[in-house]
Amino acid sequence: MRTIIVGGGKLGYKLAESLSQEDNDVVVIDIDSNTLERIHDNLDVLTIKANGTQLHTLEQLHISSCDLVVAVTGSDETNILVSIIAKKKGCKKVIARIRNPEYANQVEFIRSTMEIDYIVNPELATAKEIAKYLLKSQAVYMEDFAKGKIGMADFRVQNLTGIAGKKIRELGMTEPLLVVAISRNGEVIIPYGDTEILSTDTIHLMGQKESIKEFSKNYDSPISRRNVRKVLILGGGRSTYYLANKLLHNGVDIKIIEQDKERCKYLAENLKGGLVIHGDGTDINLLTSENISDMDALVSLTGFDEENLLISLLAKQCGVDKVVAKVSRSNYIPIIEQLGIDTAVNPILITASDILRFIQGGRVVSISLLLGGKAEVLEIIAHNESKIVGKKLSQLGLPKGIIIGSILHENKVIIPDGDSIIHAGDRVIVFCLQSEVASLEKYFYRAKGGLINELWNSYKGFGKSTSV
Amino acid sequence: MNYGIVIKVLGNLLLFEAAALLLPLGVAFYYRENSALAFIYTILLLIILGGMMAKIPHVSKKIRSKEGLVIVASGWVFVSFFGALPFVLDGSIPSIIDAFFETVSGLTTTGATIIDNIEVLPRSILFWRSFTHWLGGMGILVLTLAVLPAIGVGGFQIFKAESPGPVSDKLVPRMRKTATILYTAYVGITLLQIIMLLFGRLSLYEAAIHTFGTVGTGGFSIYNNSIGAYRSSYVVIVISIFMIASGVNFSLYYELYKRNWKEIFKNSELRLYLSIIALSVLLITFNLYGKVYVTFFETFKQALFQTASIITTTGYATTNYEEWTHFSQGVLFFLMFVGGCAGSTGGSIKVIRLLILLKLVIREISKILHPRAVVPVRINGKMISPDVIAGVSSFFFLYLLLLVMGSLLISLEGIGLVSSISSVAATLGNIGPGFDFVGPTQTYSAFSVPSKLLLSLMMLFGRLELYTIFILLMPDFWNERI
């Protein structure tokens, strides 16, 4: 698949990385040569220093034979212009990033009249993701698969009693659950029966949702199950705006602390409720006077990753139940779990996964990236011509990095072992290391040439979004 | 430094060399020569060693520019060393130093030889000697990239360190595809020339050998008189044309394939390259007509061939240009510092660098006239970044520095100044023959061992564009503490 990405910022980089790791030809256009140099030195893509809105630039890249154009420059208007030009020149699919809240209610209009196939809004997506987490009553963040029947959740081992130091086979799980991966010091480990679990690890469990809840009951230190009623949000940016709207809509009380007076005014004017406070969110006195320990949740959405992380730690210490930090750079992902913050949301990865999910269309039902893109979980409907159908799993010879986490067979959740057989039409939840994504195709799809192969090629090779 | 991946790539490279040696082995079998044994031993050694190295576990697959440089620089030394073994084992070149010199000369497409009488050597040995030109011409690691499973991102670092020119760019997003495209053009030109030479009634063996020497811009022949052994004007003209074609940036052949005529005609490097050739041929023709050669056609033919041979840094000869007038010799000497285009198989300074330097001088002059003028340096209508300009200027200085220092050391041999300078210029520029003591009818056999090693180093310097080798000699590079 030929893809042009206009704009080489954080999102552009992430998309280029995901797409180029598989069989896609990726071209990145940017006007800044330093940005391009970084991409060029780290990724196997072609970089071009030019203005993406120029017809000439796009035509030189044979835009008419392109499969996808993603416009993710810093300006909404530029993105729209690039998308329109690309579409009119015969590019098959165009995606634009539009983040201005003032355009938010006309996105559908823009999309349909300007023939843009998909519009992403990172702040909105982030807000949605955070709201989903806050509004759910369970203490663990769970990722849903197979229409909500199967879940995947991360547990920090130090919060669980009686697991650290045990080997996987000694866990003696009563429920059908599978430990699909262990993250240790920012690395992903595929566990075997003999793998010992350390107290600093995070384990990733997959199985029926009820079973995961049971598990957390049995093992977890007591979980507070009260609903989130009061939320403190730090920073008054675009995602705060979206999140506040969502929470207010659900009857949650919110407080927003923002440094900029004008921005405070804007928020106070435009939000239908909630309390906007003008002040410095890192000021502990302000936080205490605003009753931080009384809050059910704190969401830190300032523009600085470091500030967000530190305030979250502080809030955790003050006894806030749920703490969410926004972290835009993936560099920090390996250390976040060691810090003890419940949830770190990464707008870049969320948006990237949104885009990838769109590109893949119906082929992969659901996709989710873990650990900053080191691994991904895909939900795939088994095709009757694919290699995995009709054989015992132990005979498939799957690579180490690919784990079949669960199978949904005729509405029954099966946690597979070596003797399980996948039937055509089953929903298969696959845990896969990024390095093995390329070989997924070999096992899960028909290996034929021509048009069909092209389609598969256009499917495979995306990946990355971690939400939490 | 990620030593694991460095060793692994080098292991693959050695395995690849083993595969390349199968070709001369085939020639040895075909002509029933005893040298087959020498090839078999070398191949076995390479398979064992390369196989072991390729199995080395590596922590990460990441190849940064540092690893890329080490892979390319040490890769070339390794390949040269093992490539020299058949010569020694067979006894064609008994001294390992001489054999190393000969292989480096082959791989770097220099064409300087230490063999005084090549016509007595076995055919398979001569075939391998010329085949090294072909392997080294486009870059043996780039070839490995095209053939082996993608090394991925790191591939670009290797490509950057090995391919000639101030800026290396990919043609298509995928590194591996880029390498494949370049090699397709290379193989295409090779096949075309072999066919053209077959029409000139050369045997397949001779056509292949001289094609390797031409498209790799190397210059090894199987005759002591080089191309001068052929009386046919057709052969001379064909080889001239292909030498010129091999000095062109190979990415332009991709544009040719895509019918991007504008890109080709507007390419200022190509235009300057062809202009220099045309002007030199004209000057030499009028200078020599009636003095050295009788007919105009003969003069033109000799002028064209020698010009093409020197500017593309091939180093084939049809005549002893030592007998030419001083002016014509001067033109050839100047051409030794021009070289082919960036991204070609030619060596030396490269036309693009001279073009940038020329424009830099023009800019300086206009800045003296208009001190406040903002004048960008443009090539092909695109501005050249200050980083690249600085790189080109320092390259030029370093080139001259190496030339002067090298000549100084070589002059310890007690040969004349012209011989000393031209021997270093001819090896540093990957040309082969120089003037006087190392003229087209002479060889490098009389040099002492240290000088041969120095000249081998010069050839590697020239082929890998100075910095790649230079950086390895810097203590800071190896100092992991910083």
C-alpha cells in the first residue's frame, strides 16, 4: 500500500513507524528538515521536504495511484486543504486531523461535503478514553473484545496478594484466564509455565470479563467500588473541554484548574456547569484548599508530560482514588508503570490506533496497542481458508511472539490450550509482539497472489494505539 | 555500539562473498584449471566463518549510523582480505600483501595492479580479479542489502556510508527496493555491454571481463596492453560509451525508466559531467591531431577513450599517454580530480562536489560585490543546505590533505615527484594508472610493502569517501564513555 503522510510531528512519526514496519511504502512530507532527518534516520520511509498543500508536490508523488493520504500537520485548515486536493487528484482514501473544538460540531459536514474519508480529533478521542475509564465502576482498566464478552486487563503485581514470586503454572487459577504477557521494566515478556512473576511486574490477563472481575476480587487488595462523583481536572486545553462536557453530561461534578486567565474565561463561558479556577495546578496549597483528598479522581491534562506525571503521583499520595495523567511522548512509557500511576493516556497512540482501525476497515474487528506499541492485540474473524482453521493449536507452529488469547466460538468463550481447534467464523483474540506482526498474515489470511493478496497487504501492517 | 548486529551483518557479508566466489569456481571447472582448489578452500573457510558470525545472538536489530560506519568500513577490509586468499592459495600472487593490494584495488574499482605479466595467470583467477570490480562498483554491502532479507531501517545507514556522493537519497520508500532498483540498472547495463562486446567478436569470457572492468569503472584487463590489445575501433568506442554511462548517477536510469525526461535533462551534475568530457575530448583531439596521430578519427578515438577512462576513474588504456604532449597529459591529470557523478560507480571527488564548490566560489564573489546579498547555493533548482556545503568543503580539503601527506610518504620510495603525486592521486581517486613510474604501461609491483599498504588504505579512503574510514581511526569514536 502506498501512503503519504503530510506532517512529521509526533502523530505523523508514530503512523509512519507503524505503517512502515510492514509491507507499506510510506512517504512523509514536512517543511522542516530537522523533523525529516529524525524520521529518515530511524524509519525505512522516504522523506520529502516540501509543502504538502502544493499540487506540484503531490503530483510528483503520483498522488493518483496512492492508497492513502493522512494529513496531520499542526493546522486544521492545512489538513483539510491537503485532504481535498489529494481526494480530487484520485487518492483512494484521505484522513485529516481536525482538533479545533469550534469545528467539532461541523465535523460531519466537513467530512461529507469535502469527501474526507475519516477525521480524527486526538483531544476528543483522549477525552472519550478518559471518560470511559472514569465512568466505569471497576477499579481495573479493561479493554473489551468480542462485543464485550472478552476482556483484557493489566494488574500490577504489587497490588495483588500472593502472586509475586510464583511461577505461572503455580498460580492455580480457578477461572479460565490466560496470562498473555508480562511487562517487566518496560519490556514485554511472553510467559511460559516456568516464568516466575516478580513483584515489580505488570501482568496482562485475558479471558471472560466476569472471570477477570472474579480474579480481581480474589487477589486484589480491597477495591473501592464507589462511583466517580467528583473530578478535578488540571489544565484547560482542548481535551479538558471535551472531557468536561462528557463528564457534565453524565452528572459528574468537575473542577478545572487552569493557569491562563483568558482560557479560564473561555471555559467558564462555554461549559454548561462545573467550576473553573484560575491558578497554578502544581501549587500544593491551592490543591489542598480545593480539597484534593476529597476527590474521586484527578485528571492531569496540562501541556507538560512531566508536570502531569508528578501531579498524579502527588494526588495518589493525597489519597485520590483514580488518577489519570496525559503523556504525549512515548519515551516515558517504560517508566510509567514503575511510577505507580493508575492510568496514563497517550493522545498520540490513541489517535494512531483510531486511524489504523479505520484503515483496516472490517478486516480486523478491533485493535489495541500495548506498551507504546511493543505489542498489539487484534480481534480477527477466522476465515475458512486461513492456515489456523481446523488444526490443533500445538500443530500450527506459531512463533513465540504470537499468542492466541481467547476464542469466541458460537458465543462461548474458550481459553485455548494446545488441543484447541479454531473453526471458521470464530472470533480470535490474538496477542502479538510488534516484531511478529508481519508473520500474522501468514497464519491468519489466505496466502494468494493477485488482488486478494493486495487487499491483505493493505490490511496488514498497521498497528499501534495504546490506550492505557 | 551494538556489536551483535555488526558481527551478524558481517557474517552475512562473508557468506555472500562465498556465493560470489562460486562464479570464478565455475570458470575454473569450465577451463579445467587447478586454481579451482584455491576457490574451494576459500569458499569453505568463508562459509564456516560467516556461518558462525551470522549465528551470533544480537540484543537489538537497531543499526545506528555508528554501526553502519563500522559495518561498511570493516566489511570492506574483511571482504578484501578473504578475496585475496584465492590469489595466494593458487600461487598466482604468492605474497599476501600483494594479493591484498590487488583485491582492494579490484573491489574499490581502482584497477592498479602489482602483476607485471598478467597474461600467464589462470583464467579463473583473472575472472575473479575482474569480478571484484563488479562487486565493489555499486557497493558490495548494498548488494547484500538487495539480496538478503531486509535489515530494515539500519539498511539506510549502511547505504549512506557506502554509496558515493555528498547526499544519498532513497529512490523509493523502501531501502531494500532502492537497492534492488539500483542493482537492476547495474545488471542491465552489464548485460547490454556484454552483448555489445559479443558483437565485436569477443569471446564471452573476454566480453565479461572487460564489462566488469567498465561498468564497475575498475580497469583490470587480461592483457598487459589493456584495451590496446584490441585493434577494433568498435570495441574501443563501445567501451568508451559504457565507461561514460557508468559514471552517471544510477538513479537517473530509474528516472529514465520512469520516463522523467525533465529530471534527466535538467540535472546540472549530468550536464557538467558531459560538458567536461566533451571539452576535454575536443582539447586533446586538437592538441594531438597531426602531432601524435595521423588521422583525425584515430586522434578522436584515443582522446575519447582516455578522457572517459580517466574521468570515470576506470583506468583502461588503449595507448601509452606518456607519449602525448604535456598539455594533453595536463588535461588528463586534471580529470583525475573530477571523477564520476554522485551515485555512480566512479571514484574521485565527484562532479557534484566540484559543482557545489564552484557555486560557492561564485557566491563568495558576489558577496564581495554585494556584502548584504543573500545568495542560496542551488543545485537542480533546490537549495543546498549549509550542512552539505560544509561537508563538501571539508571533504575537498581532506582529499587534498590526504593527497599531500600520501605523496610525501610515497616520495620516500625515491621516485620522482610526478610519480609520487600521481600514484597517490590514482589510488585515492580509484583510477589505477598515473604518470611516469606508475604510467599506463607500468605496474605498482616495485613499491615497498609499507607503500603498498599505504596505497591500499588510500584506495579504501577514496572508495568509501574518506570519512567512513577516517572515523574508525578516531579514538573518540571507540570511546563509549562519552
